Amino acid sequence: MQFTVTDVPERDRFEARNETGDLAGVVTYQLTGTIIAYTHTEVDPEFEGQGVGSTLARAVMDDARAKGRTVVPICPFIAKWLTRHPEYEQIVVRTTRKIK
């Protein structure tokens, strides 16, 4: 199944939708200047295990890189996904403090 990810700035989130337009998942964010903090990732239970979270993560990181933004990965899912994708390390702010 293919998912399309779009930025919905009026709702401060990216949305992933399937071919029929059903909302499959979202990543919420807070944008301040060139710094974007990804705060939460949520996948609809109907779409779990179909790669929606990873599709969202890659799309939001590619968007940040294309727009010259610095990423603060507050969301645990995004933070964990980034540990497996070092190609984005140069745009990510890291801290020694763990967020639970």
C-alpha cells in the first residue's frame, strides 16, 4: 500500500493518507524559525504494521532537510527511527538527556 505525506501547517502536522484518502497517521510539530520539533507520531490502528510510521518519519526528515531546518526529535518514535538512519544526523539536535 502506498501512502502520501503532506504538510498541513494550519494544524501543525504532517498527514499520511492512503490511495483512497483515508488518514493513516500523523506527525505533529512545533516550528520556531528554522527549528522544527517533532512532538508526536500516531498511526491509526487499522494501518499499523504497514510502514506508515517509517513513511512519515522519512517524509518529515526529508522536508526538514530540503527547507534547511534543524530537527529536535521530541517524539520517541522519530528519535528511535533516527538511530537507524544516520544520514540525517547533520540536521538533528541531540541531547544527553532521555525523554521518557
